[in-house]
Amino acid sequence: MISSRGFIRNRGMFAAAGGREQAGVMLLEVLIAILIFSIGILAVVGMQAAAINNVNDSKYRSEAAFLTNRLLSQMWTDAGNLTVLNYGYPLGGSAGAKLGTCTTGGTWLNNVCNLLPNTSTVPPIVTITGVTATGAQVTITVRWLMPEEAAQTPQPPPHNYTVVATVFTS
């Protein structure tokens, strides 16, 4: 009988020792699962931040398209007064009389300054070329810098939206 007990004890000891070799494996698996889940959550948060940036950029692009089309339609309705002095705004120059200023309410430039960020840093450009008795070619470029870009040194090139059209007077 002693020999059979020894066999059982040895067998039980082997089983218990085998269980102790795997102790903590489940905890390790749980920690690895939490790590993988955390990396996934971080990726989702990063994608959400990128989506918000893209929404902001598309919002400003649609505002710029609206503003350029608004000025162009104003030029079409006032085609008889289509001159550089009335509508021109060259790079580094002063705005035409009908464009207004950023501080004058209700003018085109005031709307540009209110709807797009940092347009005082990078003002729009309006050029009128080929003026004849029948019309002229108009190029309107609205530029802006995102708020986080305006603080960078050196500043990145501005975002822009450009429309080129021919306005006929008759």
C-alpha cells in the first residue's frame, strides 16, 4: 500500500507543480488585452481629432467660396463701375472703394475678416485685368491661416481659394 500511496502523492505533486508553472498566465493575457484595447482607443481618438481638423478646413473653404462668389456677383451687377479703383485689392496695396475695410460693417472685406481666421495677416487679393469697354477679367483670391498655423514660426503658406472669371459690361 505504501507504494501505491507514494505513486498517488507523486502524481498529485506533479499535477500541482504543473499548475504552479502556469500561475499568472491569465493575468498576463488580461494585461496584453488591455494594452491592445488602449492602443485601439488611442487610434480612435486620433482619427476623431483628424476629422475635426478636416471639418474646420472644409468649413473655411466653403466660407471662402461663398465670399468670392458674393463679390463676383456684386461685380456682375455693378459691371459699369468695374475698375481697379472700385474693386481692386492688389497684394500689398489698399482695397478698392467698394470693398470696404475689415472694420466697416456690412462690406465685403468686413465679412471676409469676420468669417475667415487671420485674414488681417494674409489679406485677400483682387486683380482686375484686361479692362475694355465690353468687360474685364477678374481674379479673386481669398486667403486665411488656421489659428494653430498663425502661431507657428515660420508661418506655413496660407490656405487659399481662387476664382477667375470674365465680367461683361454689356
